[in-house]
Amino acid sequence: MEIELKLALHSRHTMRIRRHPLLNAIKPEQRSLLSIYFDTPKLDLMRRGIALRVRRVDDDWIQTLKAEAQSVGALSSRPEWEMAIADGNHPDFSGLPQTALDLLTGIKLKHIAPVFTTEFVRTTWQIHNHTAHAEVALDIGKINAGKDSRDICEVEIELKSGAAEFLFDAATQLLTQVPLHIEPRSKAERGYILSGAITATPVKSIYPQIHPDQTAIAAWNAIMQAALVQLVSNVPGFLESPHDTEYLHQLRIALRRLCTGLLLAESLDQTPPAWEQSLRALMHTLNPARDWDVFLLETLPRVLTTLQHASKPTVEETILTLLGDSAAHSRQQAQALLLNSVFTQLVLDIGRSLLATTDNTQKMDARSWAKTVLEKRWHTLRKHCRGFAKLNSTERHQARIAAKKMRYAADAFAPLYGKRSKHFITALASLQEELGRANDGYIGTQLLQALPKKSVAISFALGRIHGALESEAVQHATLSSTSWRQLSRAKLFWH
């Protein structure tokens, strides 16, 4: 079983790794490695989460078969089988144990052929404490697929013996002097993307691996792990394709799920973790970038259509450019934050705390805990939605927050109830969307108010948009009333 923690860095910072106090007293080893990754034309191995590579090490060829990885933030673990073979151009399956061969059942092995290669220089250091041993590897090189290539510059810390917490401790020490950032993708995954075999897409909600037989604390841990995996999985996409706004959207959803997990922990009498404030600060800092995305892609088009139907002059291109530039600036700030060591440390802290979370005194089972939480959230939502049609803007905002908390709790516990939860969650999502649209209008007015008014013409144009947003908010009041009535009649799936 391979257990490793992987982080990336800019090539200009590699000397900081070599000179770091954790490593500079240790004699490193250095090797040039060529790896050939194999698959079928239909990518059967990749679709099963299997990586098959043949690596040249000095004058020898080493074949490695890795099964699907399980991740907790930057930490991943996966079964692997390694063996020496005679020829690097062809994999050899004859020496694999039956456990590994079972993973390949149904795959036509004769169709397996090279897909891409990696070439890099690996420098390794062996680090120890009194109970654990790990290998720190600095990899610098390239992934090659046909005529295309992508740089490799990353640090892998692989556990050789002892507890996995040692990996997090080592990474934290490195992070004090080296600006490492999150890169959850394996070289194999990046190679498949580079070769065009797969297309990178935003990672949406990941259902936690919970079941009724678990303790409540084990279920909570699974909920947090699923949210953390979703968070880090969307980081590379947002950094590389910031104009695909779904990456940032899914990043924020993952952050909200982590914040929901913190609230759920209170119901289990768990001590708030040391990283709670860092998580909430990150959420707050990323908000403007997502708010601008929603405004430009959803809110503003509706407003422009409304103005056009009212036979009013169109908004000038200079105003649209001003709005676009403001959005781009917020997006760049969000990217810089995710490359910052503060974010990397937050991910490490969350991952490490989830490894250590145990509570032998907690006897409540997962379903009993879910029922208690969901019932409490439902009563809170009903309270805030009482007399819905007459709610003022402040009361509607409170109802929106209650609906959002209800939604994230319902999604978290849905695996315990299967299809029973679908109708309720669908109705809840409809209410949340309607309340959210009204809030999007309010956020839009705040964004407009914060913009510099450099001329009378700009002030006038922004004022027209502001007025249209206020009119739209009145219309949504009726729509969300209908959504609330539908939800209030839905069957409570946890009963």
C-alpha cells in the first residue's frame, strides 16, 4: 500500500527545498527516471482507476500497477504491485498476484499499448523520527504526449513506516520556507489529460461513504473527507482554466460543506478545530470572485434583457468592460490565495485532523444522529418561513440561510436514506435557488456600489442596472412563495 502526500512548487523555488533544514544535513540520492504509461485504446485501465507504468531505473525496467487511489486532501493511498521485467516496451502480467489480476478481469491485455511518458530527475532524502520513516522526493521534468509536454515540479512525501501524521508534520516543516501548493492529480492523470484521452472537468458534490452501522463520529469524518476531496480536486482546474466558472463554484460548495461539517461537529460535542477560523476566512476571501461570476453570467444578462424590453438604451461597452475588469481582478486575487502557503497549510491541517479524529465514547449511530440534526434544521427552516409571503428582505435572507443549512445537511445524510431523500431535496433545492436569486440581486447592488464612479455617465449607467435589480427582487418574492409551499408539503425522508 502506497501512502503519500504530494505538493507542487514553482521551479524557481527548488533550491529552497534542497537547502531546507529538514533535508540539508541528509545526503540525497538522485536518479533520472523514464516512465512509460500503458492503456488500451478504450482507456479501460484509466476508467477503472488503474495506472500501469514501466519505469527505467538505471539499466533495469520496473513495472508498477497501481489501483484506484483514496484521498484525504493532499494525502493519497493506493494498493500497488511492483516487479522487475525484461523489456520496457511491453508490460509483463505473468508475475502479478491474483489480487492484481482480478482488477484486470475482462480487459484484453494484448491491446494494451503506450499512451504517454514522463521524464524527470528525482532527488530523494530519507527522513525519520523515533517512530516513523518517510522518503521526500523532488521531481523535476516533463510529461510527454506526442508533440505536447507539461512541466513536472513537485514534492512527494511517501510513508515507509509509522503513522501517516508524520507526512503532514514533514510537509508543514517544508512549508515554512517553501511556497508549496496543492496538486492532487497524479502524473498519470495529468498525462491522460495532456494526451487528450480525458477532459478535465469540475468535480461536483461527492457523496460521503456513510452507512447506518457507523458511529456518528465516523459518519462525520466521512462527510468532512468527501468535502475536502471535492475542494482540492477543483483547485488545479481553477488555476489553469479560471474562465470556467464552475471550478470556483464547486470550490465554494466544498468550502460550505466543510463549514457545515463544523456546525455538525457541535451536535457531537466536538471541540472546534484550530483551523476553523482559517477556513471561514478563506470562504470570506473567495466570495467576491464567485459573486462577480454570478453577476456577470446570470444576473446581468437578465437585467440587460429587462432594460431592452423596457425600450431603454443599451448599456455602453465601456460599462461592460468595467464590470469585466473588476471580475477578472477578483478572480486573480482568488487564484493567488489558492497558491498561497496559508491555503496549503489549511488543507494539511484539515487532512491531519481527520486522520486523528476518533471518539471511543461516542455511541450514537449515524442514522440517529442524522435524524436529530435534520429535525432541528427543519424546525429552524419552518420557523423562518412562517408567513412566507409577508417576509421582508431581512427575514427572507434569514430564510435563505436556513434553507442553505438544511440543504447541506440533507445532502450530507442522503446516502443513509437512498432514493427516499430525492423528492425532498429537489423541492428544497428549488426553494434555495429562488431565494438565492433574490440574494444574487442584492449582492449585485453591493458590487455596483463598490465600483469607482469616474464620471456622470458611469454613475448613470450603474444606477439603471441597480434599479432593475431592485425591481427584479420584488418579482422573486412570489416565485419563492410557491417553492416554499411545495417544500412544506414534501414528505420528510428521515421520518
